[in-house]
Amino acid sequence: MPNRERVESFIKLVVQGKYVEAIEEFYTEDASMQENQEPPRKGMPLLVAGEEKALSAVKQIRTLAVKSFLIDGDRVAINWLFEIELPDGRSFRQDEIAYQVWRGDKIAEEQFYYDPGQRKPA
């Protein structure tokens, strides 16, 4: 079960833009990650590859804020706010909830909830 300090350490790494490092340090080897209702990606190699692919498709991702986070036993919910800049210079903000199940001090399952309509660049 994660404690507040462990979750804050995870958040700090993401806010620093160390997305791949956060996966490598804070997820179990067999973790799963799921975007809304899409099929989940499972296993550390697939999670890292998916993150690297997402990062390579954009010019920059900035984690602007963590609006809030909640811990209830082995469940954690984080409200992220990202600004994503595309290669052509257009950008958009994505406000999402990450709902996580932790196993010990690592994330075993994560599902992201967001409105895909936010992903239309301005």
C-alpha cells in the first residue's frame, strides 16, 4: 500500500517530465496501463515502448499541475493537467484522472479517464 510520500515522489518525477523514468521506477514488471476504454497495455517493456512512442509523436509535453490526488488503501487517483505541443506548434491541454491500483509501493494497474475532445489542437 503506498504512503503519501511515495505517491508524492511519483508525482514529482512526472512533473519534472521524467515520464519513462517514472514508469521504470514506480510500476511493477507486470503492470497494465489503459487509456479510457481502450485495451490495456501490459508489462514493463510495452509500457515503456508506449510512452516512448507517445513522446516521439509530440514536440513537448509539460505537466502543468496536479490539481489533487487521493489515496484510499491501495487505490490512488491523481488529477493531472498536461499541455501537449505538437510538431507543427499547435497545442492543447489535457485534464485527466489517473486511477491506480498499487501493489506494495508500485503501481500494478492504471486507467486514464479523459475527454478525447480535449485532444483537438488550437
